[in-house]
Amino acid sequence: MKTIYSLLLLIFVSTTMLAQEESSWWIFGDQAGVEFTPNPQNRSLDPAVATSGYDTDEGVASISDDSGNLLFFTDGITVWNRNGNIMPNGTGLDGNFSSTQSAIIVKAPESPGVYFIFTVGAGGNGPLSYSRVEMSLNGGLGDVVAGVKNVVLIQSCAEKVAATIQTGSNNAYVMTFAESNATSTVNGTGNFNALFTWEVRGIPGPNVSFVFPNPVLQQGNGNLPYYSVPTASSSADRGQLRVSPDGTKLVICNQNSFNGFEGTVLYDFNPGNGQFGGNGLVLHNGPVYGAEFSPSSQYLYHDESSTYGFNGNKKIFQYELCDANNILATKREIADVSEGRSTLQLARDGNIYVGRFDQTELGMIVGPETPTATYNANGFDISPGVSKQGLPVFVQSSFSSSFTLNDQCQGDATEFLLACLPQVAASTWDFGDGNTASVTGPVAVYNTYASAGTYVVSVNVTNVSGDTRNFTQEITIYENGIVDPIDTTLLNYCDDDASGSEIVDLSQFTADVLGSQDATTFDITYHANQTDADAGVNELPLNFDAPLGTTTIWVRIANNTSPIDDGCSAIDSFDLMVSPTPAINPIPDFETCDDISQDGIEDFDLASYLPTIQSAVSTSFNVTITLHPTQMDADTGMNAIDTSVAYTNTTSTETIYVRVENDVDQDCYSTAQFNLVVLSEPTIGTPMNIEVCDDAPLDGSSDFDLTEQDIEVDPNGLGSVSYHASQGDAETGANPLSSPYTVTGTQTIYVRLTDSNGCSNTTQFDISVLDAPSIGQPQDLANICDENSSLDQNTFDLSVQDDAVLNGNDPANHIVNYYESQGDAEADTNALGTNYSTPFQAGVTTGTLYARLENIQTGCFNVVAFTIIFERCEIIFPEGFSPNDDGVNDTFSIPGLAEQFPNFVLKIFNRNGSMIYETSANNYEEFAGIPNKGLLAGDGLVPVGVYFYTIEYNDPDEEDTASWVYINY
């Protein structure tokens, strides 16, 4: 443990020598490009990826300059420049895209712009070679130097290559896993059983850099050029070779054993002299493809998977490496997912990422510096790029840190935590700003930096074994954001569209929040609550839909250059007030009718119109209403019209502008308008005078349907007509006359026409009632019964009533007519003739007729009713008949019998008293000499002789008849 801990401390001294910016760009998989920045991570497609058609299944390497700009990338076979074009001499390298770690790029120690690409083949059949790239060539886009290309260091090796920086210098060590009998000219045989390392050297004076061709001799292996591993942990080709960021540990991953070992083996490494150490601690048995260390080298992670592609099973394990005697006891499974094999790679953001075959998301080990690290399978979206098995390989020293920091913000207490803290007995700190601290035991220390900037922090550490070491690390303290005051005039808004909310452009506050702070350094975000603002999550959209009322907005200002989760931020809040804007429905025009002057000018009582305006305002809150002569005055609230006095218009149609403002926020207002309209009086027609005849009871008065005059008053029917007894009533519309209206003698009627606007005009006409002729009452009139009378008709001579009807009036000036109904008499329709007949109706004794007396000169008439009497005429019974078919007296015919007696029964008897014939009113048939009763019924004519008959009238007013009749032939 002591040796491992000493090596750990040694590497910390050199951690500032390699800038993390060299690992900023990752190019991998199927056109996947990711740029890592301290905070946040910004993902974008690099132009090189978009144009290169780059697609590799496994190994890949990329390199950026000290500012984080992409320089070039390779799959071990081809080298592309930053524009996605293949470099001159950039094809045919000795690597293989199907190699686990096909290539790694090492910066030349003392030659600016010079890089060495180390490549390994696939399946253990290729060499470890290197090629030199000089960025000064090809116009600054770089060139693979033809004379230093595919320089072989060892003829055969596994698909593994790693590199770390030499302690105390800019030199580097490059290592691989191969057969112990392999050399630069001879392929090895047998299993891979040896670790080799080569030194990349630089000479500062002449700025010369080169790869020393011979492997570093291993003191722990008899000064041989390799370090032997036990046979039990020997391997085939596939799987990663990883060196810890501090350079003190090395792990071999064996994914396919063939005749060797599947699993993970941990060794020691001395980055000061390139020496391997340890017997190899077997961490895991099973197919392991990828592994990675945490930035502090305190934790190790590796997978277990034998599956190619995405469908399969993969587990991920964690180990803590501080106590060499207790490493296996810390083993913890953190993931068991349905994924295939892939590499693991530490990024400059401190997270470890996991390849996921044919997926657009990388897995991520979250919190790799904690014993509670977890795995998020969908940790990082790289779409539209697609991940494969491999992720880029970098010189691990670029990720090393001797201690971890929490809160690198100016003015905050920055926490310092040493790696493997439980092994620390005491520490003395110089924070680089004049502050120091000495502490005992494995505890965190804190320092508050008053200013942002870069500080060199030194610490002297004594471990529990008594060893003392000095470490130096450069840190950056970032400027903390300050929320400057916001212009309060920007905080009040109106809901202009009555939607219940208002869109507020939150970006308008950004300048105030920033104040004098650099807009490129600080990000401003807005949040709904303090919790979200503190965490920097759930940003509100800049076009924020603020609801009615008061909404508290939390603003966060964060330093976007800070790697700290909270972004060196500050938060504050302000209130947005959204007030409702009054809604105004259309306001009807205020109309009045012109007076007699007809000049279009009138006085308007605007105060009386305010309720109409108020009814057009739809609000549930208090408002103030003012009237203005212009739209500008309404918008500004100026020159309000005094509604306590009458307002005189200047034109017949004048516009008044209404302003309705919210009493809480007077800026929340609406305007509308209505017109003052002076209306002209309607055009009225004057009707003709009316003369009508007096009707019953001849009192000199008559009822008139006044509405019959409407068509003359208002020919187009556009207005409302009323009739009045005086001019005053007509002008005011008071006391309209009902229709029909009774007039006596002659009367003037006054007419008012009101149009649809309520304006009116008046006229008049006269109605005269003419006298109807006086009519006499005729006496009752009986029907005529004489030899000319038909017994089935009631006949009357109506002319006998004329004198009575005339009642002394001059017959030359009057006309008398008779009618069956009052209606016919009044309408003078269906007049009766002088000789009037009506069918005899049994049981009906009287009827009514109507006499009409009309004055020929005036057309006036009078009607009187009188009674007609229906009397039965005497029935004449024949004394004989001769049924001989000569057409004369062939039957026993009794005229008037059936017509006057509807219920009679006639019976005929022979001289013996036997009934030979019977008939009645219901089926009356005159007796023709053929019996229908007795023994001779239907046998022919009865003999000549006297026969007797009876007639039963069945009438209370008539006595039955009994007599005889003689039949002769």
C-alpha cells in the first residue's frame, strides 16, 4: 500500500502539465461528434463529421489544441483533418477500425504542433506502430510525415494501447500488451503475457521530440524489455488497456481468452520511470471489454459482456483503490442492462461515458468520484450521431486531479478533498491567495477566494504510514453572478386580449439583471420557483404567458465558464403584475330627433347615456369611464367631456370616444366610440277625409278602423302610426286612440308617424258620420196557399212588405231588397226575388228574412228582420183512380202528404176489412192497384170496387184520416 500511495502522490505534481482542452472534441461511431465544455456540455455536429462520412465500429482517437479546437481524428487506418478531409499521407496506417483501441494520439513533448499517432492492429496480428503528424504542413491543416509513418515498435500485440505523462516532465510513456518474445522485427508467439512501454522524449533546447525505439527495461523483471504477467492472467487480444489518470495503476481487460484468461487484472505503474509493478490483482473473472478510472484515480469501473451489438447483457462494476489490501471488498455492481460490449471513457466534465451500440445516446456513470455512483443508460444524447463499440482514447493524464473541488465560485467557501482521504493523517495548505490552513486527519478544508482568477494550490500531505509528499495543482475560481435591480416600470402588464394571461418577454429584464457583467460569461434564466432557480432547471420560456394577478418570477444568473453544477450563480425574484383590461362591447349610437329647426344641432344629456355605456362594459372589477372628443384624448386620458352639463354637437353626426380604465392599473384601458346622431323627421302622408254611414242603433255615431288609414300615412310601411284626439297628444304620442274608434258627427283625427329611429311627424284628417235611412218594421208574412201553390214549397210575395219597410221614405230615392241572412243584407249580396219560395220542412213553422233599405244618394242603409210563417195547405184526397197504365190517374196520389207529414202511415183495406196495402213516409210508394199485404199480395190488380183507407199522421197537430177510394179500369 505504501508504494502505491507514494506513486499516487508523485503523479499529482505533474497534473497541470497537460491541458484538458486536448480532449474537448470526441469523434467516434457513425458520424458522432461531441464537444465537451466545462459547463454546460454543448453538443454539436462538427463540420468534419458532417463531411467525412466517418464511421468506425471500435477504436478511434481524436485530438484538440490547447484552446479546445478540433485538430484531427483517426480510426487507426485513415487520418482526417478538422475539415473532414483526409490528410496527405493520411491513409494506410497500421491500425484497424475493428481494434478495441486502434489508436492513441500523443502530443510531442518539446515540438509545438507535432503529434505522434500510435496504432495497433486487430486480432493480435498487427504491430504497435507510430506515425508523425505536423500541423504546420498543408496550410495549417496538418500532414502525416511520409518519412515517419508506420514506424514499428513491436511486430505483434493485443488490441490495447495506453499512454500517460512522465512525472516531472512533458515526456510520455506509451504501453501495450503483447507476447514476451515479440520484437520490432519478429512476431511473437503464444499468449499475450507481457507489458511493454516506450518513452516519447523531448529535448527542450532544440525543441526536438521523438519516440525512443527500445522498450523501457523493467527492473522488476530482470531488466528485460517487458514485464511478465502470470500465466493465469495472460490474455488474447480484445479488451482495453487502461492507465489511471495519476499514472500509478494499470488495468488489463481480457474479453476473449482463447487459451488465456477472461477478466480484469490490476497492476502498479511508476510514471516517473516507466516501471510496472505488482503481481496482478485479479479483480474479476469473465469477459471484460472496457474499463475506466475516476479523475482522482480513487475509483475503477469495468464492464462484463461477451455480446457484440446492442442486444445482450452488460454489467458494470465499481472498485475503490485507496487501500490495496481491501480493493476486492469494495467491489459493487452498479448496472445490469440489456446492452452489448463497449469501451468506457472519462471526459473532461468528470463523468465516465459508456458506448451503446447503434444508439443515439451514450450511457453515463453518474458521480464516479463517490462510493454511490450510478449508471444512466440514457445519459447523453448524441443524435443524429450513432454510437458503436468504441469511444475516443486519450492520454489519461489530462484528466488527473490530486484533489477534488466543490464550489469554485468567487466569494463562496471552496471545499478541497484529497484523493483517498481516509489515508491522510495531516495536511498543510497554501491556497495561492495568501491564505493557508493546517488540519489533522482525513477532513475537508475550505477557503473563500475574494477574486476570480487562477490560483496555484500547494498541499503537504502526511499519510497514515508517515510518508510526506508535496502536491501542486492549478485551480480556477470563477466570477459569481450578481442580480442587479430590475426597472420596476417593466413589471406591470395588461391582459389586452381577455385571454386570462399576457405574453411577457422575459428577455427585456436581462440587461438590467446583467448590469455591467459580461453577457458572454453569464447566462440569465428565469424560473417559476426558488427551487428550480437554485437548481437551474425548468427554465421558463422567454415568451412567458403570465396569468392574471401577481406572478413571482425567479431569475438566475450563472457563470457559463464554471464547471460547478450551480454555475457560480445568484438568484433573486421579482413580481409581474397582469391586470385585466376592460372589455367593451359595441356601444349603440346616441340618437335624438331634430327639432322644428331641422338644423341637425341638438343638446345631448350624456350623463343619462352613461348607463348604456356601462352596460356595454363587461368587467368584474372596478373601472372608470370617461368620454373624449378625439381618439388621442381617449388614449391619453386627456380633455374628458363634462357630462354634468348638456353637450351640444357640432355636426349632425359626431363621434364621441370612450375610455374605460382599470382602477388598479390605469394603463390597462380600452377605448370604444359611439356617434351622436341628430335624426330628421319622417315624411308623412295626409290621408283623405272619411265619410261613413251611421249604423245601428242610428245614434249618429259609428266605429272606424283607423288602421285602414296607415297606408296613406306611411305608404312604405317603415314606421309606426298612431291616432290621437288632439294635436298635443299626437306630438307627444300620448293617449293613442284604440281601433275601432267611435265617431259622432264630424271629428278631426290627429295622426303621428314614428320611424324606426323614434323620430315623428304629424298630420290630420276628418271623419264624418252620415245618417242611415229610418226603416219600418214589417208584419209577419204567411205563405200562399191557393190552387197555384205547390204543397212541397212555401211561397211568399215579399213585395207586400215594401211600404212598411220604406216607412214613409221617398221610393224614388231608396231601394228595398230582401235577404235570407243579416250578413247578406249588410253586404248587399244574394238578394231575393219578390216571389220567394222555400222547401216545406216538416216541423218548421216560422223563418226570418231581412229587409234592406238603402239611400241611393248616400249609400247609407238600414236593415230590419221580419218573420215568415209556414202554414200547411189543405190536402185534397182523390176519390178514385184507374191503374190501367194510360198515364192518367194510374196511382192513388195524395199531393203534399209526404212533404207535410214525415211520419205518416197509409193502410188500404178491401170491403171485407182485410188490409191489402201498406206504405209510410219512410218508404213511401203510391198505391197502383197491386196489393202488398194479405193472400193476394203481388198477384196482380185488385178487382174494381170501393176500397177503404186510413192515414195515421203521427202528428199531435193533425187528426188521422179514414175514407174510401174507388178503383176502376
